[in-house]
Amino acid sequence: MESAVAASPAVIKVAAICGSLRKASFNRGLLRSAVEISQQSANGMRIELIDVSPLPMINTDLEVDGRFPPAVEAFRQKVLEADSILFASPEYNYSVARNHLFSAFYLRTSSLVCCARSLLSWL
């Protein structure tokens, strides 16, 4: 008699990235809520909030022999391991970032969410 091997369900790994560095950012709170809700009710999905505050400003001089500073390499690794990217970006000049970088970020499925101060800011 052969024993059936139960395959473990696949887990969708989501990297959550906040476009605001402020600790009390509403967008960061939105992502923290997404993490909490997914832990409670979204079996099969794990959202990890990735802190971008240790990342240096863009400076190609920091690349040495094809390697970047440890903080950048750690960030890149987490993004590469993710199946999807969830961006939370603050409103800026009555708009949100709609850069094609978001949709093509490492050729992964991505979503963009935003918190605004009021509905009037969108008018």
C-alpha cells in the first residue's frame, strides 16, 4: 500500500514597499494592516513589509565588481524572492506615482495603493 504524499500548498510571497520614510506614515500603516489581515485571513499568502530607509541614494559609484552595498543587496534579494510587489505611495501634488517602474519592477505582478488626506485633494 502506497502512502499518499500531501503536497504543501504554495505560498504567495508579497514584498510590501512603502514610498514614505516617515514612521507614522498612513501608507506604512496601510501596509502594516495588509500584513496583519493577510496573517489572519489569507492562508497561502505572506506579505513582508520591506524597510527602504537603510537604502542609500542612487549612486552608481557604490557598485563595486557588480555588487552593491549590503543594504541594497538584501533589498534586492527580498524583491527577487517575492512573487508580487505591493507598493504604498503617498499623494504628491494631487497625484500618486504612476511610473512604469511599478508595473515592470523586476517583471513581477505589482499593485499600487495610496492614502490621501481627503477626497478634496483628488479634485
